[in-house]
Amino acid sequence: APWHRTDASSFDLEAVHGERWGVRNAFRCSSNSLFFELNRPQIHGYDMRCCAFVSPTSYVSGSDEKVVRVFDMPSTFVESMRRVSGVRLEGVEAASDVVGASVPPLGLTNKAVRERDLESLSTNTFHDRAEAGNELEECAGDIDVSVLESPPLEEHLLQSTLWPERMKLYGLPDDVVSIDCSSDGAFVAASCKAKSADMALVRVWETSTWLEVAALPGHRSTPVTSTVF
């Protein structure tokens, strides 16, 4: 008798340091139960430590580095979510022209992939390919931003379900330890490793401008290991 593929549950491969439910609890984001893994928005060269959703379509994450990274949901995720799980993300509008992301060789930043980029890469004209950018062209063979019909296999998760990085938040003097976002999505707070009292701060950014608005002192020379609004 012929063999047929069935969907198996997937899970984190290493110890989980933190996780957050997406706004409205439609999906879960973990930094490293029984759930289908639908997307792998971020594949990082450093160990992931923490993450938090800012809105239904964006999240922030921290790892063993001094920056907080901000990611946005691509348009293909919304439709993939509906087709695979039957969950409709009502009122959620991802960036319509961003269909995925790619990581340049030796890079850590997820570069946005837009429909016009894929169209340019499919042509043979030097001008069009130059517009798409050399970094994107080097990754073009690995880009598959099609909408999913079933839970993806490991190869697809590794290559084709990334979310584009919008920006980085600076100001932490050491590796990120904890992060959280206010319930209204207006503020993001994060802490880092600390060897002195002046490093044991909680820094706060305002999400409409992504500017730092506060640095909260008061802790001793040990890191703030948990940040919650």
C-alpha cells in the first residue's frame, strides 16, 4: 500500500528560555505542549534569550548580543495561518508588499523580500538584478515565499519562513537578558547582563518612534533577569 504524509507535531530543539503568545493568542512565539511549528521567523547565530509581541504583526527579541531586534510579519504568514490551521487573523494587516525575508551569507539581519525583488531576480537584465541588491541575489536560490498548505518541513522552516527585521534598538551595555512590551504596545523594556550597578538598568523605548525614553536605575551589580509591565 502507498505511504502518505501526515502532519506531525513539532517543538523546540533546545531548552526554552522564554516564550510569548501573540496578541489575541492566535499563535505562540518561543525563544528556543504540542504545537505545529508554522514559522521560524528568526534563525540567529547567537542563543536566543527572550521575545515579546509588540502588536499582532510585530515582535521584539533579544539574544547573546547588545541589541534588541524588531521584526514584522510578512503578508504570506497571514494566509498560511488560515490555510494550515483554519485560524483567521481578523483585522491583522501585514505589510502587503513584503512576502518574506532572506539572510545574506555571513549576516545576521533578515532582509525584507518584496514581490518586486522576486520579479527582478527572475529577469536576466543587469539593471533589474542590480536593483534587487547583491545580497538578495546571493540568497535567491533559497527563497521560497509561497503560501503554505500544510505544516512545513524542516528544510522549508530553515529557508523560507523568516520575518523581515525592521530595525535594531541600541543602548544596552551587555548581552540582552529579558524583554517585555506594555499591553497597549506603546513601550518596550529590556535588561542585560550586569557587572556593576550602572549596567543593571532597565531601558525603555517608545514604539511609535523607537527612541529610548527612559533608563531605570536602582538595581545592584547583578542583572535584571525578568522584565514585566
